[in-house]
Amino acid sequence: MKIQDIRSQFPILADTVYGKPLVYLDNAATAQRPQSVVDKEAELSLHTNANIHRAVHSLAVRATEEYEATRDFIRDFIHAGSREEIIFTSGTTASINLVAFSFGEAFIHEGDEVIVSAAEHHSNIVPWQMMCGRKKAFLKVLDIDGNGGLDIDSLGKLISQRTRIVAISHISNVLGLVNPVKEIVRICHEKGVPVLIDGAQGIVHENVDVQDLDCDFYAFSGHKIYAATGTGVLYGKRKWLDAMPPFLGGGEMIETVRFSGTTYAPLPEKFEAGTQHVNGIPTLRPAIVFLQSCAQVPEVLDYQRKIKEYVYESLTSDPRVTLYGVPRRTEDKIPLFSFTVKGVHHEDLALIMDKMGIALRSGQMCAEPLMDCYGVTGMLRASFAPYNTMEEAEYFVECLGKAIAMLT
């Protein structure tokens, strides 16, 4: 598979911005969608647009089959123990909120503790803060070291008899560092504490096997892996999902409804109240097929590695640039680079780069506590996908140098 074969599947990459070819380097926020995903959503919208599970007419049956076939596909993709352990949501944020509320209702009491890390996305901080506020529990923070790595050595000491769950990202959306989540799970389980993994970035760059990781929950979004927006997955071990109350009430998540009391549907419907994103969820299948096709071709992986190493060397060798998230080994970092330039505001840089056709992320990256750790108000981030080329990487470095020169 050649890079142009990959790029040809993404019509948007042929667009221009301010008369310049689009160089899309905001993939960690939202990846672009291949034609196969666009076609699947269009096909379902035009020819299979019906609610699922409820009716017996042909459209509803086809819609249900598409939706439930996707559940089986995801089960196999992440190696879940059963299809009942796959819950569809609107994204990572919704998945974590579901666990924070429902797990919290079942297992968190006054004086209990939840542990997150200093490098978490707001979506893996705020839901736990809200739950702790309701339950009068405490949020504890696992620190990071000077290079951005988690202080794993202190995790065992941070866990106490009141710790009820640990919530950690697989890969930081700011630092791009792959966290040792399997080791984290082992440490926590030795102390009887379950673990939720925010896999928004991990699902894109790692071969996720939830049984091998032995994590209790794993959450990820579709739009990070080339699927439609508004789609997501929560994996949960059945023992926890069975014991947790529903997050939302309404249609489909019930077994019987009486004014005297309601009983709930079995998994997975128990956590899928209301009308689901019936035309979006099935796009996870062609999206993952594309993801796997890239991950299985050595030439594609080698090309991505070369791009990552080139950008890393370029940024770390520029004395004007401070790069955040420095790995011990290059394989412990994904092709994601967050940085600042002394004396230059990140948004000014982003605006100039945009005029050159380069799409970057600027700001706090939904990780304000991490920005506080580094004493900055924001950063500039470039994140690469398999459809990005070495020529684009070189153009990015060239344009960055020009933009810095214009602002200093």
C-alpha cells in the first residue's frame, strides 16, 4: 500500500486552504473520514434509516442487523470476552461519564477515593470531580515526572484502603506518551482496585486487547479512528456492568415499566437508553478496517516511523522550541507533538500556520491542569495520521520556522 493509495481514500485531503494544499495535522482531535466510512453512513441514511430493536418492518430489521453486527465486530477488535461487554455511546466523554456516574452510585461512598493522573484530559477529570462532589468522596492525583511520564513508582503508595477506582489515559492527548497501562492495572489489581482506561488515543495507535490488559473499563471514540462523529464505545467487565445501575432512563433500557416500579433490560441494552446513532455506529466497521489495513503493512508503519523521527528531531534540535512529552524510547511516543515557543503565543503561531494551509491545534488541549504543571497558558500541537506524507512533515517544519521568525 503506497501513501497515495491511502490518501486517495480521503477526498478532503485534496482541498485547499487560502490557496494552499491542505496539510491536516489535527488528527488527535478528529481524524478525517475515508470514502468507505462516508459511503456507509450515506447508505444507511438513504436506504436503512429506521429505529433499531423495536419494529418488525424490513428497514428496522436491517438497521438492527447493521448495529448489532458492529457490536460483534468491536468485541472481536478489542478481544472482549462477550458482546454484552460492549456498550455504544456518543464517544469517550460519554463513556467515562457513564462509568463515573453508575460505578459511583454503586460503589463510591463518603470518604472514598478516586485516582486520576495529572496528565488527564478534562473528560477523565471533571466526571470524577462531579461524582466525588455528589458522594462526598476525594479525588487524588498521580503526578508526572519532568519528561511527562507517570510516576508509577508512587502509585502503590497513593492507593489506600479507601481507593475505589483508578482512571488513567492509555496515551496522553498532549504529551503523546504511551503509558504502561498493563503495569498500572497489575499494581491496582494487587490492591483490589479496578481500572478505567481512557483509550481515546490508545485505540488509534496500540493493538488493544482488553483481556490481555485485564482492565475493567476501556473507553474510546469513533471520530478518532476515522468513523462518524457522535460514536463511541465503552468496554466493561461484565461483573461491573451487571452491578452498576443505568446511567440514563428511557426507551429500550427497560424490561418492564410500571408506576409501581421499573425493571431494567439485560446488558448491553441496560446502558443504551433512547434512540441510538443508528446511521453512525456501523461506520466503526469500515473505519477499523482502514485502521487495521494500515497497521498490517510494514511499509506503512516504517513510513510513519520515519515521519515521527524526523519531526521529533526537528523540534528537539530547534533551540526556540520547547517540546513536551519526551520519551525514554522513541517507540513510547506516538506521532503527536505539543510544544511552545518562548515569547510567542501559541494561537498567533496557529493562525499564521493556517494561512500556510496547515491545520494545527492550539490552546489547552482540554488539559488545563497539565498546562498548570508546565506553567504555560497553552501549547501548539501537531498530530500525524497514516495519510500524512514526509513532504507535509517537511513543509510543517519549514513553515513553523518562518512563522516563528515573523513573530520574534
